[in-house]
Amino acid sequence: MTDPVHPSDLNIKIFADGADLEGIREMSQEPLIQGFTTNPTLMRKAGVDDYRAFALEALEIVTVLPISFEVFADEFDEMEHQAMEIASWGPNVNVKIPITNTKGESAAPLVERLSGNGVALNVTAMFTLQQVDEIVGVLDPGTPAILSVFAGRVADSGRDPMPHMKSAVDIAKAKPKSELLWASPRELLNIFQADEIGCHIITVTNDVLGKLSNVGKDLGVFSRETVRVFHNDACAAGYTIDTAETNAAE
């Protein structure tokens, strides 16, 4: 079995995904991290109650690297107003626009207007190649954009995300200022898979990033460490198995 290279030697950019300000502060000091993403669900789980205040505080921490904040309106006119406001918060902001609203209506016309006005976008919650193709077709060639395809959730549907994401990479080549992002990774291996097929970015939660120290670890050592955890937990729980009756029966 070939040992993996360290993530610092890969071509892919690793973005930290979360809404905990202390976690963002910690990851901002990590040389491997080249950007940040968040979303309303992560913010709610983190207890954020003031969207704008949170974003502005995050931008005091993340001053240069790209960071994405998402609109949350469901009507496209209001999405557009929110997008312009969010874009004004800083030059390193990418505005996240969902590929559809809750009614299933395509956001492509809105993406076209915003991209044409020079707004750096992160088009999110994309699953299908048709969605990627539609968005690439309307992006302004002079405006940077991130295309977030939820590879982890594609895998949750029982489909292999690797060929799917490779095709998405090929579609994105039509707009050289667009970058394909592997979203919703489930395990550290996804970083290496995303790099292998040419994704530009992968966004990773802190729990997955915490496994970076395992990259290249000796598998024999890893095995013994795992057994030790099982043994220590059984001892800490005070588990016993009375073998006296079995021995007597024999």
C-alpha cells in the first residue's frame, strides 16, 4: 500500500468549513487553510443570532483569504438585495447563492446578473452536472466564481462521486476564472480523491481536519492504538464477564 503524500504537497486548496469564531481563528493560523466557508445551518448550530455581526467579526479574523457567506431569502429579488449587501462587507467575500430556491426555480438568471456586475459568487448546493453546465454558461468570464458541488451527498445517494466530479471539473474549464469545490466531504480520504480528479478546492469541517495528523501513519501502530482505546474504554466502564459458570459447566 502506497503511503499518501502530505496535503501540503497537493494541488488542491483546502477551505475550512464552520461557523465557530474560535475555530475560524484557529484555522486562520493553519498554513494549510487557504479559505473559509460557512452557511446558515452551521451558523444556527453554532448559536449565531446576528448574521451580520457574526460575518463582520469573522472578517476581522479572515482579512485576506476568501470567505463565503450565504444569502437566505427564497425570492430572487430579495436574494439579490442580500447578495449586494453581503458583497459590500469585504473584498475577500464570496456570496453564496443556492442553485435553486425552495420551489425548485433555477437561480441561473440571478447568477448571471450578479456575475455580470462583478460579484464574486459561490454557487452552492449543486448536485447534477446539468446544474454545473447551466451555471458555467451564465458566468461572466471576467468574474471569479466558486462552483460548490456536494460530492459527499452524491455519495450518500449510493453514487460514486469521482467520475461525477471529474466531469464537473471538465465543464468548469469553459470559464477559467471558475473553481470547482468538492463540498460535504465525509472523510480525510476525500481530500486526496478531490485532488486526484483535479478539483480546485475542497471545504472541510474541523472534525475532518483534526485527522490530518494521521496522514501516512504506520498502520501497525494505528492498529495497536485502536486496540488500546477499546481496552481502556472497557476498563473505564468496569465491564466484566463472569466465566466461573462456563468453567464449571466444562
